[in-house]
Amino acid sequence: MAKECLTATVIVCCAAALGQATPESPIRNVVLIMADDVGYECFGCYGSQQYTTPRIDALARQGVRFTHCYSQPLCTPSRVKLMTGMSNAENYAAFSVLRRDQTTLGQYFQTAGFRTMVAGKWQLLAAEQYNESFRGKGSWPSDTGFDQSCLWQVNVFGKRYWQPLLNVNGRNQQFDQDTYGPDQCTTAITDFISQASDKPFFVYYPMILVHSPFLPTPDSSSRKTKAAQQNFEDMVAYMDVIVGRIVDHLVETGHANDTLVIFTSDNGTHRTLSSRLDGRLIQGGKGLPTDAGTRVPLVAYCPGTVPSGVTCDDLVDFNDFLPTLLSATGIETPTHLEGISFLPQLLGQLGTPRRVMYCYYCPRPERTVPIRFVRSKRWKLYGNGSFFDIQNDVLEQHPVDTQRLRPDAQDAFEELSAAIQASPAKGQSLLEY
């Protein structure tokens, strides 16, 4: 049985020199892996018996598994939030765009003396297929703190799976029909880790898998099948294989015990797909602000530093990743970041868990109306006043009558009301600049 989070408090101080690990945390390197379009319901370590994820499940058994991690409901909004440690209300201005004036996790690590690598899906420059008003107005990988890269969808589109078109260290390369894009990105990462250097490294892997189109993988029984649900299940399994490949490489190169591996996902599962979990059917909720669109896996692993078999129920927001990773490696954390470090929880301690999180979601600010909400683990309050007991109404079908609240619900409503009143009501649009 998984151990609960311990109750002692740990104080983790940033090292005086950037890039130096703190005495409390001997973490030297970081590998941050973020899958694309897969909710918590698709993992064995979260109770699924439908999907095959033995390697990620093993990381959960050997590390810490969080049960209340929440992303933005869609890909680019989540990427911008994760990479900058700021809410979408502060810096999200257009779909597929990362504003050039933002400081990213790559830049923090690069400035601190780390070797840096990004591979997988970019979608932050506004490639050729997007609106002319935004095209090319986002950020290039090399300008966001990454020394090396192997990415799909930088300035051109192309295929992402079989016969991919990838941007490798600034140059677009067309690969042959037998090359599988996720394999190419993973090999670029393992090659980067193997490079001789006395510097620590930071790897950010926003995976191409398991986003549509739902196609067979190298491990599928046939390359021709078009069955979306089966192909998706195969893609989840292959995503797991890739995670295992990276972990195995860390072991082989002697980096396993000083490298923090974090696995999560950018948003919920595609809405055309359904999954069974704990006897109930969960319809994919990508793009929706419900749990089906925002509740994602979070597993952390670092043998000898991150305790094994811990399940942590603390609330985690995507804002929290950046301060956590900086603190873990001894890099001074800027005071303007909105997140709360969950490093103490990674070390098996209590820490200072957040009570509520705020979400500002407006994927296409030039034409969509923003959705705002604040939530605790159980309760959720939208900007329009709708109040939900998520624990007993996960699909948000029955708003709670705020005029007739029990004492515990009243306390939660008052706390969330104060939080949403203190949060930004308006975001930004690239058309305003």
C-alpha cells in the first residue's frame, strides 16, 4: 500500500550560487516529460485496467504519485503556463504563440550553467498553417534557452508520426516513411544525455504522443489499421515504452540517482475517446474546464532522493512546476513567479501545499470568451458564480445552491469567492500589441 505524505516540514533553501544543488536535495539534472492529450484515467497507476503503462506505473511505485494535478484544458495554454510559471491571464496572447518577452524554464536553466535540450512538439512560434496575424510571432526554441532541439511544428507543419518533418537544431529535416517521429525525438534526447560534459543537464520533452491522428505505432500489430480507439491504446502503450527508454538510459549512463524525472500531461484525453476507470465510463474532455479536461497524471522519480511508494493528495497547479524544478536544483527562484514549489513533497515531507488554484482559460483571445475558475480539491467556483462539489459531481451537472449551503460548503464558497475576486478577470490578445 502506498505511503501517505509525511507530516514533518522541510525547509529547502536555494543555493547561493546558481546551478548548484542544495545540501538537502542532491538532484543535479532534470528530465521533464509532458505527454500530449492524455488524462489521468489512462494510466495503470491511477487505476486503469484498460491501458498498458508498466514503466510509468513503476516510476509511481518507486517515486511519488500526485492525485490532484491540474493543467490548462488545452495544449498551448498549458505549455505557456508550465514554461513561464505564470497564469494565462499574465502572458498568453494567442494560440500556438509563446510571447517573446517571457522568461522560460529553458532560460533559467541555461543561465544557471546547465546544458539544455528540448524535443517533441513545439507549437509556440505560430507555424505556417496559422492565422497570418500571428504567424511567426511566437518564440523560436533557440531563443528560449535551449542549446539543442528536435521538434515537430516549429515554423512548418508536416507529419509528426510516420515520415515526420522535424526541426533539428534550427534546420527542418524530412525523414523517410519508416522513421517514427517520437522515436527520433527520443534518440535525440538520449544522445544529448550521453554527451560528455561536466555540466548538469535539463531536458524538456513535450511529447508528440498521444495526440491525434490516431495511427499505429512501431509496436502495433498492423501499420494499416484505422481503428481510432485501438490505435490510441497502442499509442499510450508506446508512450510508456518511450518513457522507459529514457529512464533506462539514465541508469545506463550513471545518471539515475542524481536526475529528477517528472512525468505529466498537458490536458485531458481527446473528446472522441472513452475510457473505463473504477467501473465508470470517462469521456475524454480535452478543451473543457472540467476534470476530464484538466486532471492529469503527475509522477516524480529520483532513486535515493524521492521516496518510493508515496501517494500525495496535495493540490498542484501547472504554475508550480517551474519553482519546484528551480528549487530542486538550487537555482534561485524569482519572486514574481505565481507557483508554489512542491519540492518538499517530492522529498517525502509536508511542505506548504496550496489550498486553491486559479485557472484563466481563453485559448483564442481574439475570438473566444474567457473561462475563469478557482478550485480546491473538492470545491470549484467559476467567474459566473457557478459553484460545484466536484467530489460528488465530477461532470459538473448540478450547481450547488449558494443560498442554502452547509457550514463546510459555506466556508469553501467564501474562500473561493475571495480568491476569484483577487484574480485577474481579463487577459491579453496578440492583436493588442
